[in-house]
Amino acid sequence: MSANPHTAHHDEHGGVHISLRGYLTGFVLSVILTAIPFWLVMSGVIGNKTATAIVVMIFAGVQIVVHMIYFLHMTSSAEEGWSMLALIFTLVVLGIALSGSLWVMYHLNVNMMPVHDMRQLP
């Protein structure tokens, strides 16, 4: 095996062998990339809600890339041309999902929150 723990190694039968170190590295990175945004939201370190949402979305995008590299073993090597196509497709779907989620949450917040100047019933 090579020194890079998250690269795939093909044997003579075409099977892929991945080291335990690569999986553990991906797991630790995933936990860190989940814990930091959770802490940012729960502690209110970033006072602006919009900035917090943007930071959380950035962490989500980085975490998806970590999953693609360490768990799905997607690389840009020439023998895996379909992996690059899958990467591009994943990035497009990621952009649609993140922007669509933000759009829906924004409009739900604007349209469903009660108006404070409504007359209260006796």
C-alpha cells in the first residue's frame, strides 16, 4: 500500500482495497465537520443568523467532499473517468439542494411567522 491512506488500491481481480487508516481519517474529519457547526449554532458565537447559515452550509459542502474522497473513494485519476462525472453531478445536486433548502427555509420564516402588530383577542 502507498503512503496515501485514502487512495484505492486495485488487486489483480479488480477489487478495491482501502486501509483502515483512510476510513478512520474520514470518520474523524466528519465528526469534526459536524461538531464545529453544531457548536457555532448552539453557542451563538456568530451573532448574525445569515452568516451562521452560510458558515454551516460551507461546512456541509466540505463534509460532502470528505465523504466523497474517504468513503466513496472518488479520485480524479484517468482510469476512473466516471468518478469525475459523478463528482460534477454531485456538485450540481449539492448546489440545488443547498440553495433550495435555504430558499424554502427563508420563505417559511417570512410567510409563517406571526405578525407582532396583530390585535389580540379579549
